[in-house]
Amino acid sequence: LASDFGCGVGKFTLLMAAAFEQVEDCDLAEKGLELARRHFENVQNVAYRQLDLAADEVPYGLVDFGLCVNVLIMPSMDERRRAWRAVTNQVAQGGTLLLVIPSAESVQMGYHRSVEGCLGEGDSCSEAQDRVGQDGLTTEDMLQGVYPLDGLRTKHYLRQELKELLSDHEFDVSEIIKIQYDAENDRADSTSWDWLALGVRR
């Protein structure tokens, strides 16, 4: 059994259906689930469930493989912690969890490079910081790693933070690697990246 926690319109549905006997696609948005259901109506080993990971009980058994792509990113720490528990508790002992998570280091490097670019154009330090500054970003947000992404307040993770969170949830981390983006991937900053983390449940 495998699950895509936050499947959206089913980007990974066919890959997972080919690799596992049964797949549970779940997402908060019913519209995305309905599109996936219609698009893959001939795929017999996939079930679709509307599920709020921060509030609902997961209605299926433990999985051998869990996929969770940019889902554990809600700005509320309380909601985020509940969603983390829901996802990690659903992976069976010896099972694998693959996470994709926005990188806090990526945001910080983007800020650094933008400021350096302004300085190179002749701005003073204060002028560069004013030009690059994030309007509405609070100190609490920055301390939590909550930064704007596509206009939404989104939790970003430090590499070490992600490693420790997985360990705290009883996962041995196999690897954490960068997923690099460029302009062709619809990211404005060609230096940005997400973290891809692979863990095995103890």
C-alpha cells in the first residue's frame, strides 16, 4: 500500500499505481481530486479521498511508501505539527517516506544575491535592503521560516531542521538533496531550490 499525501490533480498517480498494488490519493481540495479521478478513471488500483491532514483521521491502513510533495508547509505551527504526525504515523515500520519541502536556505541565498546585485548597481547598504525587503514579513515569520511563496505565507525548512524533524518522528534519513529550479520551471529566481528528503521508519 502506498499513499500520495496531497496528490493534487494526480501528477504522480500513474507512477505510483504502476509500482504498488494499491494507492491512496488524498488531498484537501475536492476539485483536484475530481480531476485526478476523471483523468485516471481506468486505473483500478487507486482510491481518492478528501482529507485534511491537520484535522481528519486518516481512513486507511499503514503504508509501505508515502509521498508528500509541498504539503507540510502551512504557516500555522499547530496545524503543521498535526499534519506532520498524520503523515509520519501513517508509514509502517520499515516503510519509506519521500518528502519535498521548500528550502529556507534558498530564500536566504536569494535575498543575499538580490542585495549584492543592488549594491553592484550602486545602491548603499540601506537602499539595497529597502529595495529587496519583504513587505509584511514579521520577525515571528522569519524565525519560523515562514516566507511568501506565490503570494502565500509558506513554511520553509532548514536542511538540519528537516533532518531533526524526521528523526523526531522515528525516521532514519537516507538522504536530503536539492531539487534545483531554473526559469524554465516557472521559478523567477534561477537559484532557488527545494529539499527532497528520503526517510525510513524505525
